[in-house]
Amino acid sequence: MNLEQTAVVLIDVQGRLATLMNRHEETLRKLEQLLKGAKTLELPILWLEQYPRGLGPTVDSLAEILSPITKPIEKITFSAWGTDEFKEALITSGKKQILLCGIETHICVYQTAKDLKAAGFHVEVVADAVDSRFELDREIALRRFEQENIPLTTVEMALFELLEVAKGDAFKQVSKIIK
């Protein structure tokens, strides 16, 4: 991953569904760190909501981080790649490396990862920033990513990989976000 080629894709962290996730508090904390870090590094963030009229909007803490810089893309497909507005936004960004995060790991995150990889993108799933209602579903999805050669990373690992060096303002800001 490098700063020039990377975008973050946030999938469906919405309403009451987000609170039903198995590790919802930890996942939300990691998502906040990832999004704040991505903003610090000036990475594009594509933000998706699955049928928001039914599932509700993105949780407030994430929407507050994102709303000044971007707006959500509504989808009804499980894979974000099946939504023309998302596809156009990602292609227009020019980014070929994707950090993928959100819910649910075994449905929307999984199908998006597979489709993005098939479309020629390098996709890494941020393992500590994805969740499912049931731990077994999350675990099976993480195994499937590995079987399908879709790498896993973590929030801290990804942000420091993008930084490359332990100096400068961005390093200081990301270090504070991670702590």
C-alpha cells in the first residue's frame, strides 16, 4: 500500500444493525481510528450505506468524521461494485489499492472484496475494522479472504505502512490517533 494509490472503502456501518455486531464497540473504535488516520493522510474515503431508509444512516461517530469531506453512496446490492455510483466514484479516484472495512464481514465486505479483486484492484481487508453479528461468520469470511488471496491487515499496520517513516506531522498525528 502507498499513499498515492490507496483509497478507503467503508461498508454499511448503520443504525441499529451496527450495534448488533459481535464486537461492535471495538470495531467502532477501530473504524474511527482508521477514518481519522485516512483523513490525516488525505486518502479518499468512499462511504456506503445499504438501503438507508430501512437500515438507518451511518452511526453518528463515523458520519461526523466523514460528513465534512464526503457523502454516503446508497446501495441495495451486497457488493458495492454492483452500484454504478460507487463504481464511477472509485474509477474516477484513480486509486488501485483499497483498504476495505465495515459490516457485515461475510456478506457485503466479502462480496465487495471479491468483486474489486476480480476488477483488478489490490484489496486488503482491515481485519480489526470488520465485523459480523456472529463470530463464526466473521471467522469464516476472514479464512475465505486468505484462501482467495485477499490480504488481511489491521488499522495500525495499514496506517504505518502508508506512512513509511516515523517522522513528520502526519506520523505524530497518526500516532496520537492510534493510542
